[in-house]
Amino acid sequence: MAGLTRWTTRLVWLLLIAALAACVWFAAQWRSTQRLNGMIRDRTIEQLKPLPADPRVRYAAAWTLERAQHLDEAARLFTDVQATTDPVLAANAWFALGNAYFQTGIKASRASTTEGPVVENTQFDLARDAYRAALRIDPALYGARYNLELLERLSPRRPGEGWRRNTDPIAIQSDRHNGWTTIQESERRGLP
């Protein structure tokens, strides 16, 4: 009986020490997360050098840089995040990368012409590819679908053409009609 009590006491102490170690570890993680959240809220996360390897932190830093209109740096960080194993984060990174390329393309187009139509540039092609990649990962990402349709409508090299989906759920095929975009597989358009 004394051997059983001694064994039980050691087991209880071992479990107590393990629980205490877990509490200390979670408290450190919580504090680190709170610090990073404060930096995101204050928009100072891009000052953190070097950035942690955590893709969520890199995504937050890229998001902050994009809001500050530092699109080239944001695109670099969004590209780093795309390799994550989290499909939701990867799809959002592709979508945000497409947005950064789209904004960069619009700025470059406006800088090259003061009046007249938008000038096609490589940033628009990169934005198309990024939106399509986001839709391959998450076909229900309506923001990416909406922005891809908007990009196709505003595309300067395809004026007057409409767009209709074919059997490939991502590729958009040219269809000459009244210039409006249609989606065959869904009644919802754009953002929900």
C-alpha cells in the first residue's frame, strides 16, 4: 500500500509540473501574440527586423505594408506566405498579392498616360495569375472572383469583350457579347 501511495504521489507531482510548464509556455505564446497584435494595430509591424518565420506574422506585416502603399515590399511578403500549409492563409495571400499587383498596375498605367484608356502592363497579368491561384485553392473566395472579373472588364487589351466561364473553373474564355461578365455555376456575384 505504501508503494502505491508513493507512486501516485510522484505521478501527481509529475502531472502538476507538466501542467505548470504548459501554462508558462502558453503564457509566453500569449504575450508574444499580444505584442504582435499591438504592433499590427499600431501599424509598426514592418519595423520588426527580422520578421519571424511564422506565415501569419508575415501576412500581417504584408497587409500593413499594403495599407501604407508600400506595394513592392508587401508583394514580396505575400509571396513568402504562399508556401504555407494552411490553405485559407495561402488563398488569402494569393488574393492579397493579386490586389497588390492590380494596384501597382493601375498606378503604372496612370503614370504612363495622363488621359485616355488604361495601358496594359505586366502587373495586370501577374494579378490575373494570382487571382486564379487563389481561386484554385479556395473556389468560394468571392473577393478574388470579383476582382478577377473586374480586371477582365477593365483590361485595356480586351475592350468590348465579355467573359464567360468554360469547363475550367478558373480560366475565363473570351465571348463576344454585350460586355458584361457572367458566372454560370453560381447565382452569387462578387462579394457576398
